[in-house]
Amino acid sequence: MSASAAVTSVQPNLTNFLAASTTTPIPITPTIAATPTIPAPAIQLAAATGKPARSGASIYSVSCASCHTYGMRGAPKLTDKAAWAPRLAQPPGTLTAHVIKGLGWMPPRGTCSACSDDDIQAAVDYMVSRLPTR
Ligand code: HEC
């Protein structure tokens, strides 16, 4: 059976079902009933993969915010463009390398000893992304 034949054979049933479900408040198939809430399951799926838990934003809030929110001991504050300007002028990769090694009063990995290099990179990217564009 060709793909188009499959579509034609399925289509009438689907159409009938959708027509029926608009007139019937309690649909027979829960799968179809859940269709309007597709965005919610998509978010749950992302959470299940663990990705949001290791996002730059979450690493920042857990491990970096304590110093960088208020500029503890000269830490460049999140969103403080002037404080970041000379740091951003360094060669590419320097920021992340400094966080991994530690810099001045900032301990290695900004205290996140469980963070991989990629995690640190994500946190740095997040901090840079929060800088005002003008
Ligand atoms: C204990 C406080 C503290 C924590 C926690 C901390 N930082 Fe820092 N951070 C500092 C200080 C202080 C500086 C400025 C160091 C200097 O220039 O002497 C700094 C500087 C930086 C810089 C600029 C580096 C450069 O090359 O100029 C980056 C990027 C940075 N931190 C990212 C992070 C990230 C990402 C985290 C979390 C994983 C983090 N920091 C956690 C205190 C901290």
C-alpha cells in the first residue's frame, strides 16, 4: 500500500472522529482528547530529558547567583554591561577558562565542582545573554 493510499484510508475515520468529538463532550479516545494540550506534554518531555535542569540559567541560579547578583567582592554583576565590557574584550574562551580555573576571589568552577566544562560554558553563555544590548 502506498503512503497516499494509507492517508486516504485513514482520513475519513479521523474526520468522522473529529466531527463526532466536537459534538460529544466526552471523547471515546483519551489520546485525541489530549490533542489541545500538546504544548504541556512537550514541556514535560523536555523536563524528563533533564535538559532544563542543566540549563545555563539553572546552573547560574544555583551556583553563580550568590556572588554575581550583587557583585560580591568585585564579581561582575549580572546585566551590568560596564562591568562586563573589559571582560568580554578578552580573547574568545577566556571567560569560561577563568571560571574553570578560578579567578581572583572566584573559586574554580565558580563553586560548582559537579559542573562539566560544558555546564560552565552554558552558565557563562547565560550570563552574557542577560547583558543589555544597549
Ligand atoms: C564566590 C563568589 C563567586 C561565585 C560563586 C561565582 N563567581 Fe564568577 N566571579 C567572582 C569574582 C569575584 C569575579 C571577578 C574575579 C576577578 O576579576 O578578580 C568573577 C568573575 C567571573 C567571570 C569573568 C571572568 C573573566 O575572565 O573576567 C565570569 C565569566 C564568571 N565569574 C562566571 C561565573 C560562573 C559561570 C559562576 C557559576 C558557575 C560563577 N562565576 C560563580 C565571584 C564568583
